[in-house]
Amino acid sequence: MKTSNNLVGTAGEYYVCGEICRRGYLALITPKNNPLFDIVASDPEGIRSISIQVKTRSIQNEQGWKLGKDVTMKRSNPNLFVVLVNLQEQGLPDFYIYEFDILAERVETNYLNYLATPKRDGTRRKDVGFRWHDVSYFTDDDRGRLNNWRPIIDALKGV
């Protein structure tokens, strides 16, 4: 049975909240359709908070994360993160944790490389309204972000 995109996204948000709470911090899902972030997380004292955008890849999706092209717009906000959630058939999902601007740069670089590569018939590729972030193009830095919650925890600790 195919799961709806809304349920896939909601599952990813709850998994991320669970992981943050498991580490001793508060995490709350924002109202739907917030354009920039899905979760607000805080230290237990309410002194420091961060915002997190969650993008969830369904179990059936073998290509990668389909992201809006606005993900490539840098925000210059050190308290804004993106967690890419890769749902699994069994067990917990994989989480790739990025500072927003680092992911923005990475996705833009991949997309520009994609546009520069001609199609099989030799014609130019056209700009589209979304960006793929595919595991097959991951760098060592991307792979090092797998289940590495340190950037979020450090931000919540004020490190």
C-alpha cells in the first residue's frame, strides 16, 4: 500500500521530534504549511531555540529527496537546520542533519552540475521547479551527517 505524502512527511516530523526529545530537549511541530521550518526545538530552560525543516523520503522512493528550489536560498541563520529523513521498511529511519546554508550550497552545486550535463540526445537540460538530493551524489561530508545530531545538540547547548 502506498502511503500518502502527507503521512510520510508527518511521520518524518514525529521521528525527528522523538530523536530530539530522546536527547533531553523539547521539540514541537509547528502548524502545517509553515514555509521555512516544521519543528521548533528548545533547551529545557527555554534559553536557546532552533528551527528545523524536515524533508522525508518514503520507503518506495529510490531516487532521493525532492526539494523545492527555495532550499537553495541561503538564509544566514545559524539556528536553522534541515533534517533529511529516510524511512526504512523495518526499524528507525536514517537521519541526515544539515545546517540550512550548507545543504543549500550542496544542493545548488549538484543542480548546476546536472544542468551542465547534456541529455542523452545532446540537448541542454531545462531548469525545473524542484531539486533532487540523491544519495548517489553524496560526498564524504554528506555521509558523515548520517545520524549525526551533534550540530543540533551543540546549537541547543549554545556551543
